[in-house]
Amino acid sequence: MGLAHSHGDDRSSSDLERDVLNWFTPLPPARNGIADYASMLLREIARHTPCACYCEDALAEAPPDVEVRDPVQAFRHLGPHSRILHHVGNNRGHVFVLNALRRFGGVTSLHDLSLLYVNELDAAKPDALFGRMKTSSPALGDVYARHWRDNNFKTSANYVLFDMVDEILDTSDHVIVHSDFARKKLIATYGAGAGEKLTVIPHFAKPIPAASSRQARLELGLDPATPLILTSGFATNAKRFDWLIAAVADLRREGRAFRWIHAGEERPAEYPLSKEIQAHSDLSEVCTVTGYLSEDKLDRYIAAADIVVNLRFPSVGESSGTLARAFSAGRCCVVSDTAAYSEIPRDTVVHIPLFDSSPALRIALDALLSDRALRETFGRRARQYARTTLSIESIAQRYLAVVEHAQRSSRSKRQPIGAVNALSERGENAAPTVVEWTVDDHIPALSSLIKPPAADFQGVFWFTSADHFAKVMGDSPATVTRLSSPEVEIKAIGFSGSMDASRIGLRIAGYIHR
Amino acid sequence: MSAAPSPADHRHRGLSTVMEEILGPIALFDWTFPHACSWETIRLGASPALALPASGDEEYFLRRFRSTGGHRALAAPGLSSKDAVQLEQVAGEGERLVVCVGSAEEFPAVASYLERRRHALLAPTHQRHLEKSKDWPRLRGYRTTRLIERSGGPSFFLLAPDQVMPERGSDRRVRSPDTELFDGDDNPIIVEASGLVHDGGYASEGDHQYSWLWTGPSSHFRLIPPHPAGRASRIELCVPRTEDRANLDRIAVQLNGRPVAHAVDRWSDTSGKIIIDLPESTLRPALTLVVPCMTADANSGRLLGVCIDKMIILQ
């Protein structure tokens, strides 16, 4: 028997190894959106440069010619000049990626802006977790880590207060984020030094097979003539079905003909979508919730749709796979004007403001439902956007450019960024206006607290507890409006604790225009 | 070396036999694991104690492994008093501890410790060193013996405390006071399940006559075969049973964490032999079996992959 060796020794092929771009990421069949994303991107990048993928599942579905390797033995193959790309997300499948980043450094594609949960899952090192909480937020970490460690006491506030991204910035040669919103948020939290390591590369739009609306509707048994509004994914609070229901209920009362299909699962404990729809008797007959769909089926619904609605509030900077597919399919999309969605070109999608959203949504949908040409105009531009800026070929080239740049930079020059107090880093000459406010049920408008003229400012809003902070911030979109009205330019944001650790301060620094 | 006894006079005396004639019952500690001489120690006995590297990535990686089929942790035999406890526990009652080092050059690192403890030491050597007594390693209070493979195979120096030597039997077949001949073991070398070094969750089962082990609960099963640098070898892993035929159809094998070609010589739907060729240049090899279908055992609830009862090494 003659067995051909595909590989075997490590050191003797070091020259070849140096050219390899080493990925640390989960891959399909892992049920993980990042795994799907990485798989498609890997397939494209492997066309341009040799790649290997370190993945916990050695039987993972890698593209042809891409070796799947054991991350536990990566030390045998990686050296100081290796090209490395990590895909870091906030779930169990990324614990090994985080550990590899700590060990080997490299470029990181950061898919979540809060990484406490994945740090928590790295349960082998709880003391390290508590230590990193202190680093992530020096003002609060000590107290919260002690509560957690000594009393096993933690709340959802922990996941807001400690994003743990400082470690990613410290250990990575460069960090790719997927929206300018994410970049600005990290700079606001960790200071201008973080910005030097950040590059924005949006998520690509996956090409989907061209299918006509007529054909898709035929396959799905849908009326070819009735305009179709589509929503998708898990029905969560943040997708603001309350706004959509109010808008379409109005349209229905006005006699507008349409069909609304939610192509995705419900999470009744979080938002009882079906129940809310049924509460409007005139809506229930035109609305359908499909439950979980395969990707193929979802693509068919997108092809059948006239309008794809994808709202978010609050947003943590996420992007939507459905939205990207809808762009590829050339569908007219309606999104919230917030976070990463605000960065989509204005002539490509319809943006709905966060203020008075439901009436604005009603007006927009009314116009779109009654004007096929308008829908098709947005659809054409969306498709063009998907085929150019968001094409996988273009995104892959941008990734490669970042990796090349990082490789050229000397790793020895890497400087820890740490959890800097971004507020103290600002070097404006004039003394800023300082405001302080103890929050009751709501936050007053920043602009009302700072008298003219235009000035730099530093504000601290005190909350009685983390729960209090979460309640005020989460209950009303108006909170965001008050803090970020058009005249307010926020430069840094962070948390601090009172001297006796009994209160939490939301610290904001910026410039107010008059 | 000078002429061996005639075939008519010859009875097989392996290296371990000769050493036990000199030292009495022995226990082995392979100081060089996983770098160099595990091949030799596996020839000497199925279950040598193995040493971890002092530090670094490899040490961290190897901490997951256990020897003797999974029953014994690897030791960290530094020469501090704390680490020495592990070393002292290797030898059982009445056994003489033999520390195996990779070469005579490693003597100085362990000499003073061995002298204090009166342990024996075994080191492979080059032919040229065997000829010149000035090149022989020496320890104060120790006697150096050349152990020479009869057909020209790898040879050794054995350093044993002086007081041990007079106790040797009077019927020894000694070529000279400082030389013993031994017979090399035949190909192939067979390592029973109870002798495997692996990181699986389950230790070997059975008795001293027949042993087996199941991979699991992780789908990844890593093992370290005895395989010195500079020699190519073929490894055959015997799988007498698995619950799912897909485990032989779709099993993946990695060498040092990278995919490596393998073949399956099937005996039945659920049994067979996994065959892997290890290239010559591989250092410190670690083989990984990735088992696609783990099955919950109805009786124990354990997640089981494939059952392995022996590893056969051919050169």
C-alpha cells in the first residue's frame, strides 16, 4: 500500500507555511452565522492566497484546497511572521478563537461589540475573566467582579458594562469591524489610539440565485398580484414589530391591499408576534408567521417580496443577513435610521427615523405599496450596491489588504491600548463645560443642560444601579434622542463609579454646536 | 565488536532481560519524551513513565495526555525536590529506577541528582563512542556498561550504582566486565491498548493479557506513537469494534494537527485497521483520530467512538 502524504512535517515546509493565511474560525456545519460568513469569505480569499483553517471540528466543511487543522496544535505551525486572521464572535464556538488570538496575535474580524459571554464560557480561567472585567472598566470592574466571584451574583447589566473588547484591541495587530458605527463606538470607549487599529469592512452581500417574483410566488402559493411585505428572522423586541403592526394596521384600515409575511421563528417570551397580530382582527387575515425556514426557502420568500422591512431599536451595530440577500435580489428595503443601518446609502434603502417611527413607517409603506416604479428604483440601486460595494470579491480584497498591512507592521511595535479612560485622553485647549445630573426616570436633553455658546463638554449622568441604567436606556428611544440630538457631537463615552460604589455614572464627552 | 556466540548457543536476550540481569526488577522513566527515545523505551517495556518538557507550548499541549493506556499522568521531572517526588514514585517496591536520557551529552544535567538517589541511567550512543573508553560517560560511584545490540542496531550505555553490580548472578553471559550483548526486537513492535499514550477521556480496560480502550467522549482522540526522528514507519491501529460503520468510512486522521492520508483495511462493517505512514522527518508526532459519529453506550451512558486494542509499528 502506498499512502500519499498530503502533509506531515511542520518545520521543513516553513517557507511554504509563511505564505499561508491562517484562519481561526468555526465553519459549517456549525450553526453559527459567523461560520457561514467565514466559509463564504474563505472560499473567495483562498482563490487569491493559500489558506489553512484552524477549526475545532476537523470534519468541518472547508472549501477545496483549504486544510482544516487542529487549533490545539497550531503552535507547531505558526511563528512570529505567520499571517493570521481570527473571526471573533460572542458565543461558545469562538472560545478557541479567542484563546488563539491571545496566544498568536494576528488580525481580528470582530463580529460582536460585546464579548463578555464568550469570555465567561472560557470557564477554565474564571480568575482571568474577573481580572479582565477590571481592565475593561477600571471604575466598576472590581465591584462587579467581586459580586460575581464571591456571591455568584450577576445581572444583565454586566453584559452592557463590560464589553471586554479592550483585550481584542490589545492583542490584535489590526481589527476589522463591520460598520462605522462600531468603529466610532470603540473609539468613543477606548480612545483615539484604538482607532489606529480599526478598519471598517462591511459584510458582503451573498449572491443569491436570480428568481423572478412571479416564479417564487407560484412556488410558495402566493397571489401574484397582492403586494407583499416581508420581515424575517427571530421575532425579537429590537425588530420593533410594534411599530410595524401599528403602521400596517393603519394602512389596512385605510383599505390598502397588501400581504405581510414574517419568514422566521417567534420567541413569544420576548415578543408575542402572533398574539399581537391577532389582537388586530383586520390584520390577522393578511399576516402570516411561517416559523423557521431553510436558507433556500427564505431566499424564495425574499424573491417573492415587494418590500423587505428590517427595523432595529436599540441596535448594537449588528448587520442583517436577510437585508444583504434582499439587496442581492434587488428588493426594496426599509430600515431604521440607526447604527450600521444609517451607513447604507440613502438612495439604496428607505430609512425610517427613530422619532415618530410608526407614522413615518406608515407613510413610507403607503407610498411604496402604491408605486411599483418607486419600489423598483430602490430595488435596482440595492442590487447595484450588492454587486459593487458589498460584492464578496470586493470585500475579500479589502480583507487581504488589511492582512498585508498588518504583516508589514512590526509586531514588536504593538502597544497595549488597555481600557483607557477616553475622557481623560482628550486634549482640547479650552476647559470643557462640565455638567452632572442625577437621573430620575429620564435623562434631560444634553443641549438643555449646556448653555450657549458652542463648547466642549463633559457630562456625567448618575444612576442608582445598573438596573436603573438599563431601564432608563432601554425603555424609551427618546433617551437616545436626548443624548444625541443633531447639535451634539459625542466624542467619548464610558462608565464610572461613585466613590462609595453605590452609583453608576454614564460619562459623555463631546462638543455641542450652536 | 568481537564475535558473537554461535547460533547453537544463543537464546534470545532482549535489552530488558539484560538490564534486569544486571539490576534486578526495573522501572523505566523516559526523560526524553516526546523527543527522542520513546522508541527504545517502548521496546524495553510497555509502560515507561514519561516526562513532560520543561515548559512552553509543547508542555501545555502534552499535559492533556496520559500514559499506560490513560491510567498514568505524565510527570514533570524537574530536579527540584517538589518535582522529584513524582520521579521517585515511578519505581515500585523492589524495583530499580532506570532513567532514560536521549544521549550521553545529557548526563551532566542529571548526574548529581542520580548520584544522590542512586538511580540507574540508560543512554543511546554512537558506535564510535563504544570503542574508546575515554569517551564513556562516568558517574562517581557508578559502573558503566556497554549494551551492544548483537546485529549492529542501536547500542547503549548503562550506568548503575556500584553496589548493584556485585549482586548480579554468577551465571551471567558477560563478554567483558563492561560489555553485554543483547538481541534487538523484531519488527513489528506491538503496543497494546494498555501501553498507549493518549488524551482520550477513557482509560484502557481488560487485563495484562488483553486490553482495549474506547475513544470518547470527545470526537478527537490524540495519541503519541513511539516514533524517533529520522525513521519512517507505518502505524496500524486495530479497531475491533465501532458502533457505526461511518466511523471507519469517514474517520479523519491528522498528524501534528494537519490532515494526513490514511487507509482502512476493513475486516467487517464495524471493524478494521487504520493505516498511517509517518514520514521520516516527523519530530514529536501526535496522531489525531477524528471520529464522526459518537454513540451513547446504553449501559454506561458513555459517548463512544472507536475501540482500539493495539497499535502495530512497522519500519
